[in-house]
Amino acid sequence: MKIEGAALAGYRSIVVAGIRDPLVLRQLEPFLSSLRTVVERKIEDNLKLNRDAYTLQFRVYGSNGSLGRAEPCPQVEGHEVGLIIDVVAPSQSLAADILPIVWHTDSTIRFRNSKD
């Protein structure tokens, strides 16, 4: 006999966005990595939450939105991608508090112009 169960993992808030900037698209993974670092620090500073208290995922449609790291062709081809910012936290209000921090944060990543 196999018994399966489900448990509450938390409460979710999402934002659906688009990225068209060719400079960002050429360096999408480093951009999202830098953004995550900045956002995690801001969440800890402003909400006093460590990284274990919530999950933050960036799903990039047009790149690896369906397969994630298993995507065999990770390069972005085209002029835009869709981005889903997905936050899961212990309460709906906390997930809703985290999301604007993510949405309104500029990454500190420095982009190199292709002519450099």
C-alpha cells in the first residue's frame, strides 16, 4: 500500500513581467543571480527574514521556463523573454511583502557593452 499526502508549503505571490533589453538578455543568468543576491540582502535587512524562511524563483519563459536547469538549449534566442517572479512564504501577507522588494530592486550587476 502506498500512501501519499500533501502538506502546506506556504503561500504564493507572483509577478509576470517581460524583459526586452538586449544587454540584459545577453547576460540573463548573471543578471538574475546578481538580482537574487541584492534582493536576499534587502529582504533580510527590511523584513528580518533569512533565506530559509521563504523561496524565491525566477522562471524565464523563452529560455528555460519549462525545464529549468535541465534545458538542453539554455541560450536566449529572440528579442524578449517572459519572467515569472515566484515567492512562497509562511503567510500570504509575508509573501505579499516580499514581492515588491523583488519587483522594485535594481540589480547592481555591471554590464559590459558589446563594443568594450
